[in-house]
Amino acid sequence: MRFAGKEAVFCYGTLLLPQYQQRLFGARLPCVHAVLPGWRLRMGFDGYRFIQPSPHKSVHGKLIRLTPQQLKKADEWEDTPYYRREQVVFRNRHQAMTVWVYSRRNGKGRPCPPHLLTTHSNARLVLRRHRHLF
């Protein structure tokens, strides 16, 4: 879904926190409440939340709109490819649209209460590149 050069992203974690948006994107972004059906929220054993497909579940979150430059910053923050940015069909009221989500389809974890962000959400925001050894 595009809005004048912007891409819709379904968010369910730190990308919704005002202090992270300010640091990453230079502003607090408007958002719209949304529910993503067919996915479930999990807490990884590494302390990070993620979503993965699950036919009878749904994830509550918000839609934000990002420019291509902001989307690149979000990819860096989400440590792509650790998280995978993928397009999914999102149904809102009576229309279907395509939005981006950050997922870990094969991630291992446990059920995650919606109010729990991550064990790292209150930590000082440090932007850096990571290298994974897998």
C-alpha cells in the first residue's frame, strides 16, 4: 500500500515507541490501529518479539507509513535478514491491501503477552550494524 511515495508497515513493537521513531526517522509518526489476522505474536528466547504465520490467531499493532529512506533505516534497525521484511495481504474493514511486516517465520520462542515489548525496549537506543554468525 502506497501513500504518496510511502509504504505501509504493520508494526507491533519498538518501531511504535516515540523515542525510537524520533531517533530513527527524525519525527514521531502518525499511526493507525490495526489487527493482522493469520499471524501470532511470539517472544524469542533471545528476548525479542516476533510474528509468524498461524491460521487462527491475530496480532494487534499499528500501521505506519515510511518513505524509502525510512524503510531502509527500519531494515537496519530490525537487523534484516535476522528479521525478514515481507509483504502480506492485510484486510481492513472491507478492503484488502498489501503491507510490509517484519517476521521470523522459523523463529523459536514462547507465547508473548501483548503488553510485553522486549527485554531490550527500555534500554538506551544504540544504532549500529550487526553481523550474525549463522
